[in-house]
Amino acid sequence: METRTAGAAGGPGKPTGSNSGRAPRSDPTGAFYKTEMYPLLYRINNYLVRWMRKKYKRLRTFAKAHEAWKRVTSQYPLWFAHWWWLHGFW
């Protein structure tokens, strides 16, 4: 059995070995490749188009939905938060 005091070398909250119950630590600098997010952001856009086509009967065809999508993205380029990333405003 290991006993620890408040001034022990590891200190409270510091891992002393391999503990599979702990979650991995994130990068403390917050640095990551923004381009790695693009597939996820485009997928979100695809979900939005799918929702739009199901909600509005007049947009059921791909051509009409695509035209409406171009119109919305040009009129409101920052309407959704993830569009900030896609349009380079981050």
C-alpha cells in the first residue's frame, strides 16, 4: 500500500503510473489543424440540405435545393457558427 503526504513528489491529481480509468489529456496549447475539421463541417452542411429538402416540398429536387442553398449561403454567409470556419473568418 502506498501512502502519500501533501508534499509528496507526485502531488494530488497527478498520475503516478498507467491508469486506464483516466481520460487522455488534450493539447494544452489548443493547437490543431483546422483543415482536419472540414470534412465534419461539410457533413453538417449535407445534413442541413437534407433537412431542407424534407421540410419544404418545393425543394425536394436536388436542383431546386442546390439553388436555394447557394442563395442562402451567399445572402447570409455567417448564418451558422460552423460557416465561420468554412469561410475563413476564424
